[in-house]
Amino acid sequence: MNYILVPYDFDPQTDLAFDQAIHLARHTKSRIILLYVHEQQGFLSSLFSQEQNEEMLEKISDQMDAVAANMSFKSGVDISVRLEIGRIYSVIVDVARETGAEFIVMGTRSLESSARGNYRMAGANTSRVIRSAHCPVITIGGRTHYDGCRTIMLPIDHHAETGQKVKWAIKLAGIYGARVRVVAALSLEQKDRSRDKIRRQVENVHDQIKNAGIGCETEVLEAQAGEKDIVSSLLDYANRTGDIDLIIIMTQQESAIVEFFVDSGAQEFIRKSDIPVMSVVPRDASSKALEG
């Protein structure tokens, strides 16, 4: 049996993630594990006695059971509840590995303020889960989503590592009956050789997807503001088309200097996108699910 892990904390954004996980579970015939993590070292926990903490956890457990039972009744999806104590990202990663979850579906944090204005952040726990999880992580950042998946967008850049995300795009397109749109954004700063390489890569990926029997189109954009504008150009395109319901990106593992954080391009996608983003970290473990 396949499992989808959904970290849940009663926040509206995790409700949206739960809804999207339900759609995915229906298409993949998976069960959902609804996970609440109580961070024992958190500020609120330190304000209460052990007895008060136990009472609070008992209430949370009852509420989680009610949420799961209600959604299971409405959707027909098998949903179980787990309540664990520990560091949030560590517990999420550990439970995903323990249960052999095929996906983690989680909400990004809500709007948080910064000196530059209000924008959605990819929270530290989200970044750490993406970097450490053995399976793809689907992050839900927007407020409204299509019930299903019509088109999957596959951004292509100069990195050679695209094989796993192409396989995931093919697999999910087959599950949903969706099409794939392979999109690259070129910047004026790139040399002709680099631009030609990306164009060839777009065509190669297109051919792989078509040969797998999946409908596929390509688009090459010009990022007018240069390299830093590539993510914005891709997201603007995705929003303009109106039928893209999932974006698949490949994150790159980085050095210990930025330990536990995904690379800046991937984080920008997650931070800015109102469309669900599936992050795949290249590793042997994540590729095993592709064989099923």
C-alpha cells in the first residue's frame, strides 16, 4: 500500500495541503497519514506543566481524529492519524521514511512580513524537509487550487540532472491524464553556447516524454531582466497559461555552509508560487518509487 504523509497543525494552509493530498490519494489509490508534531522544546510547551501538556496533547489527538474521520467519510480515502513529539522537520522526515511514504504534501507558511514588504516564506521546516526527505515533497502555497491536474510544468535549466524529474513528470501525467509543458527561460546574460545547450535539452526532454505516450509541448522564454529574473519569468508564464496545476523542480544538495536549506532557485520557486510545487532531490532513495 502506498502512503502520502501530510503534516498538519490546523493552520488554513495545512487544510489546503490536506485537500490536495486527498486528490492525489484518490488517483494513486494511496492512504494518508495525517501527522501532528508537538515540539516539546517549543516556547508554548515550556509555559505549561507536564500534566497540562498531556491534557493539551489529548485534546489535539481528539481533534485530529475528528478531522481525519470527517475527511475520510467525505472522500472515501483511508486516513490514519499520528501524533509525535520532537523537532518538527526531523519527525516528518523520520515518519516518511518509516512508513515508506511516496509523497509528503505540506503547506508553506502563510504571509510573513519582512523589511521589503509582505511575501510568503518557505519556512525553515519546509526547507529542511525538502532537503532531507527520501521522497518528493509537494508544497502548497496558494489559496485556491484545481481539483486534479491538467498540465504539469517542467522547468529546464543548464543543470544536467533532469532525469528523475522527467520520470516523475511522466509518472504523474499518466496518473492524472495530464499533459506536460517543458519550459525554459533564457537570460540575455547567457552565452550562445549555453543558450543552445538549454534549447537542445528542452527538445531532448520533449522527445522522452512524447515517446512515453504523454502529450507534451515546449516553450522557451526570454528573461528580460537577466539571470535573476528567470524564476519570475517561469512563474509569470505558468500563471498566464491558466491550466498548469503542478510544477516539478529538482533541488540541488549544497555544502554545509547552507546546511538544511535547498538551493536559492528552488526556494524562490516555493516562496513565490501559488501553484503547487513538487521538489525532487536527486538521490537513489527517491528514484525507487519511480519503479512502481
